[in-house]
Amino acid sequence: MEMFKFHHIHLICRDLEGMIRFWTGTLGATLVLRRAFGTADGATLDLAGMRINLRLPKEGEALREECAGSCPGFDHVALEVTDMEQAGARLVRDGYPFVAGPTDQGDRISAFIRGPEGVLIEVMEMRNNR
């Protein structure tokens, strides 16, 4: 029996509606519900079984400024796609071109985009030899 399993990611954002549009419109997530997280408005989304919680900052809560590269404590979110070329075309169409890659990693093809508010997202097409 597994002791741990993935439950959700939780992103704090300045523009809740823009972040919802990105995850639902560009990446195909489903808006499950709008909800408050304490005193902050937010939403829960589902992306192929992965739960994504989004929320605005709580009163008095400071947001970390966008990092030029990796930020301590957070690097990126990785999403698997079945067709890198098709995914890349969709991302470019919606204004999110690759900032690195695609690169052949042997077991996968990997590329990165910067989503809303600078969130770094890896897009991966896995090969059959997982």
C-alpha cells in the first residue's frame, strides 16, 4: 500500500480569472468549483485527474516576485502530452511559445513555457520505453 500519493498543486496568483482561463482554455482543465481558501477567493480545477487549486493572496500576504529562473522552493509543473508538435502549436496560438526546447531527452521530448504570472511549465512527450 502506498503511503503517499499526489493530491494537488496550489498556486497563488494575482489574476484569478486569467489563471482560470489559461488552465481551462489553453490546457484543457475543467473548472470544478469556485471557492474561498480562508479569506481569499479561489477555484479548484481538474486536469486529467490532477487537482489544481488557485487562489488570490490573502489580506496582508506578500507574493514572491517573478523569478528569472528557478525560485527556492518551487521550480516547475510538468504536464505530459501525446503529441509535442500539436501541443506546441496550441500553446503558440494561445500566446505561450516554448522558452526552451523541445529537447530530446532519450525517454522523452521536453520543452518549457512560461504561463501566466511567470509559472514555469514543462511539456513532455514520453516515449514508449518509459
